[in-house]
Amino acid sequence: MIDTHSHIYSEEFDVDIAEAIERAKNAGIKHIILPNVDSVSLPRMLALEANYPDYCYAAIGLHPTSVNDNYHSELELVKLELERRKYIAIGEIGIDLYWDKTFLSEQIIAFQKQIEWALELDLPVIIHIRNSFRETMDALQPYKDKGLTGVFHSFTGTLTEAEEMLRFGGFKLGINGIVTFKNAGLAETVSKIDLQHIILETDSPYLSPTPHRGKRNESAYLTIISEKLAEIYGISSDYIGKITTINAMNLFKLS
């Protein structure tokens, strides 16, 4: 399996990152994709990728919750990084109106600028969407049928929202530990979505699946998510792993 979204470069793993990577490998996790947050997270992410080449793959982007008055300089760093080296994707980008709506217009500008870079470089995007479904889809509309690809990270929406996302074309839905939460309602929605549209993620150290909810998440727990999906679809977890891995490899152009 491939953990398509993990922040295991964060300080929560300072004491046992080597062990966490080993647990992931033992659990059958073949690759881990590392989305960036901002200039603060970048050095830690690149250091982890350098320590585990061909296993961890870095993406570069400006997270919407890091968009503020200083977003121009943050975007300039993303641009310089894209010129400096090859990244697996542009992300984590998007719109987040859960915490604060003060910088909505700036979030949209930053989001669309990074989408344009993704199209120029033929890279997929990792989209963060929280309390902002309509705003996100409206911001994406100018890029429909332009060849944009990517993932709607941490999908928790309705079936109607999923169908609109998938009609846009070129996108997968990232499913993580939330699907194991009893009252989330996500399992019922996912059961109506074809597996070809799904990739797996942990978003570690956040969103630990049941029975680890409330504790630090890690990439090895991807097996719990695949087992839950196997229960939802009524097929084997091995098959879930196989199909979602193919989906992820195609999206992120992994050999």
C-alpha cells in the first residue's frame, strides 16, 4: 500500500521516526508521500526524504491555514523550490474556512497560482478542503478540462459532493481514519463510490483510526483503513491494497 498523505516529518516523531518507518515497512507500506505545509515545515520534510530515498517522496506547497499577510514570500519559496528540483506533487494546497475566514481571498489567489504551476509542470495537486466545498469547486472551475489531476485529501463530504468532485475529472478521493469513526457517516458514503476513485492516506500524526483515535497516528495504521474499506466493500483487504496502490501509482507517476 501507499500512504499518500503523511506528515511524519513533524516533531511528534522526533523520538522514534526510524521505528515508525520500520513499522510502516513491516505493515506493507511501500511508499509514503509527504505534503508540505509552509517554509517552517520544509527543512524537516526534505531531511526525512533525504534519509529515506525511494521510500518517502516530498510534495511542495503552501497550506491554506498558513496563508496570511506574508503569503507572497511563502509562494515565492514554493516557486523557487519547483525551479530547484523535481517534486512528486504540489501540495498541500486549498481552502480552509474552519479556523478563520479572514484571508479567504488570499487563500484563493494562492490556491489558483499553485494550480497554474502544477499545470505548467504536469504535476498532480493535493487539495485540502475544509468547510469550503463550494469555494474550492468554484476556484477550480477555470481549470476544468485543462488536464489538472490530483486528490481531494481527507474526503468527508456527501455523495453529491463526491460526484461533483469526480465529474471535474482527473481526481481521486483520499480516504483516511475518519472512515472508521462510528458517527462520521463516511462509511455509508464511501460504499457508493467506485474503488477506482479512492486512494489511501493517514494524515499522520493526525486523524488516527479507531481504536487509536485521539492518539498519534502513523503510516502503519493504513492497514486499519484498508481493513475497514474491505468490510465496507465486502472484498479482501489485499484487493483494497492492490487497487488503491495502482490508483496512487498512476496519479503520482510512481514506477
